[in-house]
Amino acid sequence: MNKSELFKAREQRILSAALVTARGKGALDFRMADVARAAECSVGTLYGHFLSKEDMMAALVQISLQQRHEWIARLNEMELTPMERFVTLLASERVRLLRDDVLAQLELLVSHTELWRRAADQRQLALRALVEELVKALEGILQDARQQNLLAVGEAECSTLVARARALLLGFQLQSSRQTLAPTAELAETDGLLDALANLLAGAGLAEGHTEWRTRCREALRQYPALPEVAIQAPNAA
Amino acid sequence: MNKSELFKAREQRILSAALVTARGKGALDFRMADVARAAECSVGTLYGHFLSKEDMMAALVQISLQQRHEWIARLNEMELTPMERFVTLLASERVRLLRDDVLAQLELLVSHTELWRRAADQRQLALRALVEELVKALEGILQDARQQNLLAVGEAECSTLVARARALLLGFQLQSSRQTLAPTAELAETDGLLDALANLLAGAGLAEGHTEWRTRCREALRQYPALPEVAIQAPNAA
């Protein structure tokens, strides 16, 4: 390994150690000293890779969000109608977040509290770009629907529709999360989310004429890939 | 003042100091020692009132949520249709949260991260009861609509509708919050939230036949009371 490869391998080892530490001590409470111990390096070495603890939290969120990139490409190759594609892409976010409580908590903290301000500027830009990619993908699907004459609304309304669908998803995710003080049982089932998103689209005129769409979305969701093992799952992988 | 009155007055002074401290140092970062200094008491005294820092955060959230109690009663006396009442009650949550960034952050942290686990059991119960009160009020409004033959869905569907409307509100709130890394501009306007909630209700068959409803909801929202000064605004009030 050359110097740059060694640096990357160490960064992966540190991130694996950070995730393991966050799982043990809690997403908010883990300390840099704990991560250093788990990664078998000095605290100083950690700061050679990350600006702050919050920058490290943001890096874990970044890895989780990067999974979306390939998934969007795969989804675009599946034989789905625009409506099914839209619903599946958003619902897959729920699948991603349900899989790992600690990553879900880190994502909430980094994305919706002041913590992101302490991440490196570059990291903030990268995270914003990942959000933007999802928005663009969803808007692209609605553009397809318009071109196929399935949706008779203007471009501005498409943006509003995407914004509302994302808000609905986030609300579903949080209100039914295991970390929430008073979780809402009604929101726990995947079918409920599919229906709520479908209703939102139907209100704008994009509806499936048949009931099979739910089955097709669920089948597509089952193909959502597992977390990359090497990247953050195994602390001794690097 | 007798002993119990003195205890209460001191608790209010401490909570005022905690809010001022959280405003200065950040909702996540304020320390008990800072609060003690601002409240002109010892750290030990703080722990005589609160189990932990998180319990103190939860107490601030509790005060903010208690405002809803009187507001719900007032709203029920206003001349509004069930649909307008439902939309106004939910949208008033947004008004409450927009008013104070730090209280909004504390509410997110206490309600949707593991922090609430460190609040006193009694406090957790009180917070859950306040959530439950909102749910019951919203479900009650839909019951009224059913009795007036304005809504032709079953009771279970009413609960689902309330759950989805609350999820939509939370998503709107978070995605457009000033603390969010990549806020969604499309969600910033109150009218957008009113429309999104109205669409959700219209999908279930509860729609207003006229366009005046938006004006009526906005007028009702303007009557939402200010934060109680004595309770948490003025650190020297007690």
C-alpha cells in the first residue's frame, strides 16, 4: 500500500470504530478517546482525519447516504411505472434508516440539529449534494411522468410535490422511530407509507389504475442492497 | 411565600436560566454549571429540582407543549368548520415552533432522540400525555365531522388520517427549519402547509367548498398566544 492507500485504510478503520463506539455509548455520547481506543490509534490521529467529533458523525452519515447513489441507478433500470418508481425510491429511504438505529439517529442529528455546523465545509457540501441528488432523481421521475402524459402539472408544482413527499417520509420515519418518545403505531407499516405517498401523487393526478402496484413496489424494495460490509461494518476489516 | 411556593419560584428561575443558557451555548451544549451560574444557585440545587440535564431540557419542552392545552380549548370556541379547525390546530404547532429556535431544537432532541430516556419517569409520562392530548383533539374534530356527515370514513381511518397529518407537519417543520443542513424552500410558507393538510383531508372526503377557508385559518392562527412571559422568558421574573 502506498501512503494514500494507507491513509484511506486507516480512515475506514476509524469510521468502523466510531460506529461500533456510537452503538455502545449512544449516538450523542461517544467520545473521541473511546473511538481512538477502538481504532487502536491516538486521539491526535483521529483529528488528522476529521475536523471534529461532529465531522466524524457526518462522515458516517455520508457513507450511509452514498448507498443511495447506486440504488437510484439500479432503480432506474427496473421495469416500474413512474408512480411506482417515485414511491419505491422514497420508501427505500425508510428501509435504509430502519436497518441501523444508530446511523438513523446520527442522520437526524447531523441533518436537523446545529451539529452539522461543526463538520468540515467540504463535508457539508458533500452532504448537501447527496440530498440534492435525491431531490433531482424524484423530480426527474415526475418529468418522465409528464412526458408520458401521466401528470398534468407544471414544473413548479412538481418541486412542491417532491418537497411534500419528502416531508411526509421524514415525518413517518421520525414518528414511528424506536428512538421517539411517543411513537405512532399507525405509521409503523411499510404499506401505510406506500399508501400515503400514493395518495399524495393521486391528488396531483398521478395514480396507478390497478392495485398490483403495491406488490411491485414491495418487490423492488426487497432488492435494496445491504450496508457495504468493508466500509463501516467490520472494525478489523482494514 | 411558604416553602412550596419558594420551591416553585426557584424552579421557574432555574428554567428561565436554562433557556437563556441554551440560547447562548446551544441546545445540546449547555452545561449544568452554566445554568447554576445564571440562576445564581449551586449545581446541587439544580439536581434538587431535576434528575439530569436532559430532565431539565424535557421540562422546558413540557412548558412549551403545555401552551397547547389552553389553545385547544380556545380553538374549540372559535367559529370554524371541522376542516378549518383541524388544519388550524396542526398549523399552530408550526407557529409555536417557529417562534423559538432553541425550544424547537430542544423539542426535536427530547422527542425524537434517545435523550428522553434520561428524563424523570414522571416527566416522560407528562410529555406523552401532552402528545396524546393533541392526538385526541384532532381525532375529536374528525368525529365531529363524521357526526355532521362531512366525513364518510370509519374510526380506524380517522386515526390513520391524524397520524399522517401529524407526520406531514413534523416533516414540514424539520425540512424547513433554520437548523436543518439542507432546508427545503418549498416548505417555508404557511400557505403551503395549509394546502398540504387540506389536500390530505380532501383525499379522505373532508373538503371545504369555498376558498375562504385559508383566510379563516390564518386569522385563527394569528390568535395563537405568545409564550407565557413569567414562565420561561424573563430570568429575573421570580
